[in-house]
Amino acid sequence: MNKSAKVTTTRTAAIAAVAATTAFVMMGNVVSAAPVGPIDPVQATEGFLVMTEGNATLIGTENEGTLAVGGDLVFAQYQLAVVSAGNFFAPGENNPTALVVDGQVDFVNSLPATRLQVLQSGYAKIGNLTDTFVRNFDNNNAPANTRILPANDYDAAPRIELVTNQSVPSVGPVSVIDFAEAFQTFRSNSTELATCQNTVVLQDPNGNPISSPIPPGTNAVINLSSNTTNVLNINSTDLDNISVLTFADQPTANGPLLVNVNTTDVGDTFAWTAPNFAGIGGPEARFILFNFPTATALTLAPGGATVEGTIYAPRADFTDLDQSNTEGSIITRTLEHRGGEIHDYPFSTTLACDSASPTASPTATPTTTPSGTPTADPTVTPTVTPSPTGTDLPITGSSSGSMLFAGSLAVLTGTALLLTIGLTHRRRRSAGS
């Protein structure tokens, strides 16, 4: 056998061993690329900027867009629809609905003597009006802007105030959104998007790849490609250690950024101090989605910067304690808004990618065994190409939202096999000489 044939045999055997070992390590599944999407992750919001499956608490300070609450609502002094009342129109109505509460307005636990103002002539829809009074005439029986009250007194407080006269029957009791179905869709989307293969490598300002673990205070630079969904898979500890995230390229509708955040390293309870987002603002935030597929509790910690992008955490109780703003949609199981403003930059594109998804179940042992005894020239050794640094390997999701990160182990095992083969060749050549 000539030298070329020997080298080919060696590489073929090595590749076969890596493939078989990878299949075995990946939890009994053969991994192959599969298309995901295109997915519009916010389609089921019906156009609402912020949407919760359960309760919402609004303490400070405002939401420039709209709000749909699947449970009960507690509030303090707060403004809603500061910029836009949205585009959700109930049948037969000319004013958009800016506020939906599928449960009750909880006046007892709301802050006394406060008002939740719904601006831009937006309407409100309340699912349960128990112990609630709706009036569109004042205490002198004159027509007035509609108020939702804890007592049959137009000046009672705490209260919800509209800046338009909405008819009393129009307010409720009425259910206009199927929240259970919507959040089933959100969770399915979140899990599926989490399987997207990583395509983005973070770099330092000098252009060097940043490897994990990322040190605290890191300035990370992100380069984006056009005409594709850019995917960054990262664990929560690494994300929290980035103090500045600089965009060398701005995301667009055709080149959005999907950030899959694996929170299993912190038990799916993540307090995030948001970094400074350099090089982008609100208009670009419409094309960034932070996906937290398994998080059950998510907090924006005090002292962070403005988040540029959508918070997509349909399994999580979300608490905003940061006085900086969020520019993007918010989709979470529950919400406590105690921080800065929510700006009206809803997610505005679709996402599509290749995923590493289970397609078959192999036997418990590798079914492909290298045949023959490689006798390659000792000067020719297999070339091992490292995976991109600075990011986690692709996340593998399941219908239950579990995240399988066995890809790292598979690559390391395969690399060890390649090096072992090369070392065996050297020893055999040395023994025969």
C-alpha cells in the first residue's frame, strides 16, 4: 500500500471512530442537521408588546406599548401605551385594545391612591369583574373617560384610567386571548430555537476569540452575517460576565441575532446584570431575541444597562429590578416590573437555522468499526480542528424543554481517539524500524 493510501485509510478510520463515538455519547441519538423555522416567535402575542401567562405586578415606571396579562394585575403609579396602543382590535371596535387582564384587577394589593393610565385612546378588556366597577360617567352623571374602580365612585383609588370613553359592556367581563394556547406555542418555539447550531464566535477588541469561561468585566465584540439568522449559544455565567457587548455589525430583519442562554449552570434561576450594548439601539433591538428556554426565574439585576432585544422566557417568573430600560418585547410566565421603562421596539422578523436534532437511535455500541491496521507515515498525523471558542456547543432541546449539552463530550472524546490513533501509528512504525 502506498503512502497516500495509508494516510487515507488512517483518516477514514479516525473519522469513523469519531462518528460512532459521538453517536454513542449523544444520549443514544444520532445527530444530524435539521432545519428550524422560519419561526415568528412573537406571533401568538396578537401584537402585544408584553405578555404573561400568569400574574403581573406593575410598580415602575411605564410601558410605551401594550400589555396582555393571563392572570391577575397589581399596580402602582404606572403609564401604559405611552407611544402606541398597538394593533389589536376587538370585533366591531375602532379603538385598539392596549390592556388585557384575563383574570382580575387586584385592587387590594395595589398601591393606594395610585393610577394606572392607559394612553393613546387605548381600550381595556377585563376577564373577571368581581368586586370591580366600570364607569364612563363621573360623579355628576356627566359622560367621562372610562375608569375601572374598586368602588362605585368615579374618584375611587387605586384605579385604572383611560383617556377615552369606552362603553362599560366593552370592558368586560370578556376573554379575548387564549393565553394557554399562546404559551404552549411560545414554549414550543423556545425549545425548538434552542436547538439551533452556534454560528457566532465572540472576540475581544483585538479580534481574538474569547473562550469559555469568560472572565468578569469582559468587552466582547460580536460580528454578524447578513441574509441568515446569527446564533450565539452561551451559558448564563458567561453572559453575565460580559460588561460590554459591542456590535461590529448591526442586526437586521434579514440578519437577526438569536441568543440562546443556557441557564442550567445556575439551576435555571438567573440574575442578569445586563451589559452595555455598544453600536446598536432601539431600532436594531427589534432583530435581537434572548431565548431562555429552561429558565424558571429570571431577574434583571440593579446596576445593569439597557437591554437591547426581546426577553423570551415563557417558563420563567420575570422580575425587572433595574432602573435601566428594556427595548423589546417581553414574553414571560409572570412579570414584576419594578425597574425602568419598557420601550416599544417589538421583535419584528423571523428566525431560521440548522439544528442538531435527534434523528435515529443507534445500538449501545458503535456499529462502525475501523478495519485494517493503519500504517501511515509517522510524519503525517491527523489534523484536529477545534470548535469555535467563546460559545457553548449547540443546545439540543426536547419537548419538555430539557437541554442536552453532550456535544462537548462527544467532540472531546473524538479528539482523544484521533490523537490516540496518531500515537499508535508512531509506536508501530518505531517498533518496525
